[in-house]
Amino acid sequence: MQKVLTPVCIFLCLQYSLCYGLHLAAVAPAGEGGGDQFAYSGFAGVKNLALDGTAMVTQDGLLQLTNGKPQDKGHAFHPTPLRFRESSPEGGEKKAVKSFSASFVFGIVPPAPGIGGHGIALVVAPTKDLSSGLASTYMGFLNKSNNGDDNNHIFAVELDTIQSPEFFDIDDNHVGIDINSLVSSNASGAGYHDDKTGGFKNLTLVSGRAMQVWMDYDDDATQIDVTLAPMGIKKPVMPLVSARFNLSSVITDEAYVGFSASIGTLTSQHYVLGWSFAVGTLAPAIDMANLPKLPDRSTKSDQSNTMEIALPIASLVLVIAVAAGVFLLIRRRCHKYVELREDWELEFGAHRLSYKDLHQATEGFKNKNLLGIGGFGRVYKGVLPTSSSEVAVKRVAHESMQGIKEFVAEVASIGRLRHRNLVRLLGYCRLKDELLLVYDYMPNGSLDAHLYGHDDRPTLNWAQRFQIIKGIASGLLYLHEEWEQIVIHRDIKASNVLLDNDMNGRIGDFGLARLCNRDTELQSTIVAGTIGYMAPELALTGKASPITDVFAFGAFLLEVTSGRRPIEQDVEGHQLVLTDWVFKHCSKGRILAVIDPRLNGDFSISEASLVLKLGLLCSHPLSNLRPTMRQAVQYLNGDMPLPEMSPMHFTFSMLALMQNQAGFDSYVMSSSSSTRSLGTISNLSSGR
Ligand SMILES: *[C@@H]1O[C@H](CO)[C@@H](O)[C@H](O)[C@H]1NC(C)=O
Ligand SMILES: *[C@@H]1O[C@H](CO)[C@@H](O)[C@H](O)[C@H]1NC(C)=O
Ligand SMILES: *[C@@H]1O[C@H](CO)[C@@H](O)[C@H](O)[C@H]1NC(C)=O
Ligand SMILES: *[C@@H]1O[C@H](CO)[C@@H](O)[C@H](O)[C@H]1NC(C)=O
């Protein structure tokens, strides 16, 4: 703002120096200004801000605008309005809005590096009640009906961390000048022009680091300049973004100034450390030395959450403390492998392991320790240096939010689930863009390696197969009915079944598992699963449920008994659906044709036929005819006889269903030439 000093301005400047001087001398908890200017160097002891939503002043003296609760917003306003224009003489023309200037230090603390959440806006508005503003893209200060409306009389500077195409946002890390609208008048990617080199330096808004913003409006030039720089750097000469606009038509005679911040689905936290504002002059300087510190995103949760869990679980605190110590040590030592910790991680009670230990355990993730490459990443064998126990370490890349969600699902499900037929998650470690999940090592590998094509392995005998089947049934029953929440696995198949020392089957890979509360409606999500194990209604509606797991379990039973994959191609390239194939042979009493020839006929006919019948029943295309896992377990244990199935029960062709899902109902109802009856299936036991 270049302006000839008017007497008013001189007066204000004097007043400002006086205030500032006093402030420094008294080390007042927060600056207040007389009249139309003020400065808060930290917010400790500040009681009179008008706060709403998630906004609060923390014990450390930070103005916290959002607290990580998704879809929420917070507002904080200076309590009294400022006069933005001199009153017009009686009957005379309205005066122009005066020059004004603001400066503030803010910080956006992300839940994980690079993950934003909406943003912060410095707002000048006719009211301090912005409760009708929407969270997320609307930044908490506008809503669908008033966005772009000149009657809003709102001027704002937005620090936006999400690209909202509906507002023509330039990117997901920008500073914009907003006049009555979220469509910025001008915007620029976050950064600053370095005075020394003249070069432009990028900044990341969601860095967890404090930065300063200066906003100046010059009433002569009707120009708005916004400048950004890391905290501690002198205000760069060249502004980051500018706009020409006569704000006289926008800002009301008296207006409130404050902040609005919002988040969408992500859990970032928005803070203001210090803030000053002045009408008619430059904003007072903020006393940088007295500003509170931003919470360190990686250690913050240690402080806040340790308190909450200290009383009930003293031992866990110890684990956390040790982990935190190791973490800090490593962090200092090796910046590349910065480990991260968050509030939500503690809830799951899974143990946190240090990167150093895991690195050591796997000999630096050497290829010779590679156990396999799965859908989510590489799996390594390792021996934990602390306990000498053998573990499997899965490395999952997580640049994407999806990766983190999968991880949370894994930690949430496996970390707290305890059952002899589930692979136990021992702990994990989170790096900048990688997750390391540590499981019990399963010395005998995955079941599919035993079933298919590994000639060096002796084939599983029938007793082992039956034991694995019963184990998986019991593990699934636990997931569906015996744990505190219903867990749908969503990807039951032979390659997700691992074999422990005693050749017991254990369910692994909960990457697709999602928790759903018993009472809430089963969620419809993106169809996940593996072709051949996917229930027709899942393919149709995308709704996973325990009964879609039962379908996959049915396919698994047929797979283990026959030694064939659920879908195979025959020599002519036709798809062969295992269910259909088993059905065809079994209904003709040709059980030998179905059972894995590698068993050399050495199996119990009654058990094998029970498993096959149950497999067909579980994989029934009509979901209401499938048994529950509880019933399946009872059938397998011989506690209950498998129900006799009427011919009407089985009139289906899986292949036709899968190829023509839309014609599902009509197909089942019709009795075309390929319609078959399972009436004879009860004769299987005599059919050898
Ligand atoms: C801005 O608008 C006000 C009110 O319309 C007017 O009085 C003032 O002269 C304008 N400023 C400039 C620099 O044009
Ligand atoms: C949008 O905000 C305006 C101004 O606060 C309010 O009057 C209006 O009711 C809000 N509209 C909706 C749909 O919330
Ligand atoms: C700064 O950010 C811009 C926009 O995101 C990008 O194109 C440019 O390469 C970045 N520059 C540096 C030095 O990282
Ligand atoms: C937007 O801001 C930039 C950077 O200050 C400036 O060079 C440009 O002229 C501005 N654009 C408009 C339309 O004001």
C-alpha cells in the first residue's frame, strides 16, 4: 500500500506503535488494538473471540479452527466489527472503502504427508454468524444457494488444499482472492518470490509447517495483494497473487473480520498462530517470538492420546513410549524413513513396530527374503530382533488415500481379531508413503501353492484338506457372528488361505475387509472380490454381505476338493465354471471325476460328498437358499444333517448367470434344456 499519509493515518500509526510498544513491554497474552486494528501474537488467554463450529483456543494458545472431525467447519471472528469506510455526510455520496491490511500465521497439519483437507479463509463479512456456510468445498463461509451472490458482501483470501473443479480451482494447493464467490477472482499456486534470487519457490500448504500471509488492499489502486512466505521470512516484495477490484461495492460500512476453515472427508487440522488487522494503515506486526508452536503431526498424538489410555492400559503406554523414542531416534537419524503416528492408530491396539527392527528383521528387505508379491505389495520373511519370532512383513505403497483406507481396514480388522484360523497381525509401521504390516509367519505358505502346480510339494491329503476346510469355516463364522462387529472378508479364496506349522488353514489378507455394524445396512461399495468367487448378486448390486462370503466359501470348498480353480479355460478357450462342472458330474453320480485325482482315490467318500454338496449349496445363485456360516460349520462337524435338496433347489447355470446377469431371474425361472436338477445329489455318497 503506497499512500500519502493522511492525518488519520498518522494518528493510527502512532496509535499502532503505541499499542505495539505496550504489547511488547507487557508481554500481553494477546494483542488487542483500539478502534480499527488489532494484533494477536498467539491466542493464549484470549476469551472474547467469537468462535463457532469446531473452532477453539487450545491450551497452548493456538487458534484451532478444525479438529480433524470430517465434514466439519469452524469460524473465529474478532468480536467487534471494524469500520471500513468513513460515514458519508448527510445526503452525500457513500465514501469508498478504506485501504486495509491483514497478516496472519497459519498451519495446516495433515493426517499423513501430502494429504490435504479443505482449507482456511480469512474473511471480511457483514456478520460473524457464518453457520449457514457449508463445510468441505465451501470452506465454511458460503453455501450452494449464496455462492456468487453480490448480496453476500464477503471478501476472502482462501488457502485451498483441494482442487474443486466446480469452482475452477487451478490446483490442490493454491491461494485465491474470493469476492462473494468461491470462484476466485485470481489465484496462484502456493509459493513466494524470493527477494534474493528473484526466483519462485513452491510451498505446500498442508505441510504441518507455519507460514505467514499478508493481505493488503489499496483503495487508490483498488488493488488486492496477497503474499505468502514460510514463517520467519520477511514479507517478500513481490506479491503471490493480486486482483484489481473496487471493494467499495463489496464490504459493508462496518464488517467483521475472522477466519473460516473446513474439512471434507480428511482429517487435517487448521490452526492460526497469530493474526493482525488494520483498516487505514498497515497491519501491526505479529510478535513472532511469542507465537505458540504447531503440534508436530507425528508426535502430537503421543501427547494427547497417551493421557486417554494411560489409566486403562499402562503397559500399552510403555510400548508407545518406547516406540515413540525409537521413532524419534530413527527420525533424526534417517530422514527418508520418517515414521508417522496418528490418533486413530492407537484405537486399534495393534502394536507399533520400528522401521529399524523391520529393516533388520528382513536383512534390509533383501530379495532372498521375498515370500511373494500379492495384490497389495511385496511380502518378506523376517525374524524380529527383539523376540526372534518369525514374521511376514508386507510392504504396501500408500501414496493414495485408498492405500491408507485399506491399511486402516487391515489394522482395524486383524489387529483386534483373535482366532486360531485367522492370520494374526502382530504390528505395523508407517512410513512416509509406505505401510509395513507384520504378520505371523506361516511356514507352509498359501493353500493355492499346495493345490496347484508346485510339483516339489507333496499334495495335501484328504484329512489335511478337510481340516483346512473346517478351520476356514470356523474362522469365517468368527468373522461373521462371533466378533463384536460383523466382518465381511470379501475375498475368500485359496490364495488368501495360509497354512501354519500344523497345516491348519488361516484366513489372511484382510485388505478388502470392511467393518460394518450389525444394525446398519450392509454397505454398498465398489465391487471387490475375485471372479469365480463372486456371488451373482454382488456382481449385480455391489452389495457385499456375509452371505456373499458364503458364496465364495462354497467355491472354495469345491476348489479344495477338486483341485481346480473356480473358473478355468478348457482347451478350446471356453470358460469352465467349477460349480457347473461339479454339479454336472455329481448329479450323474460320477464323483470320481470331480475329486482331485492327486488324492489317488484316497479320501472319505462321505466327507468329500458332504463338502461337495455343501459347496454347491453355499454357492447357490439365490442368496436366500445359502446356509449361514454357523449352519455350514454344523454340517461340516456332522452336528446337523445337510438338508435334502429338492430339484427346484438347483436349477441354475452359473456360467449363464455370469454371462447374462441381467437375465438372471428369467433364467432361473425358465426350464431350458440346460436346466438341471440336483435331486440326485443326495445319492452321491453311494456313487463311487
Ligand atoms: C471505488 O468505488 C467507490 C464507490 O463506488 C468510489 O467512490 C471510489 O472512487 C472508487 N475508487 C476508485 C479508485 O475508483
Ligand atoms: C446460505 O446462506 C445464506 C446466508 O447465510 C442463508 O440465508 C441461506 O439460508 C443458506 N442457504 C442454505 C441452503 O443453507
Ligand atoms: C512448483 O509448482 C508448480 C505447480 O505445481 C510446478 O509446475 C513446478 O514444477 C514446481 N516447481 C518446483 C521447483 O518444484
Ligand atoms: C493474478 O495475479 C498475478 C500475480 O500477482 C498477476 O500477475 C495477474 O495479473 C493477476 N491476474 C489478474 C486477472 O488480476
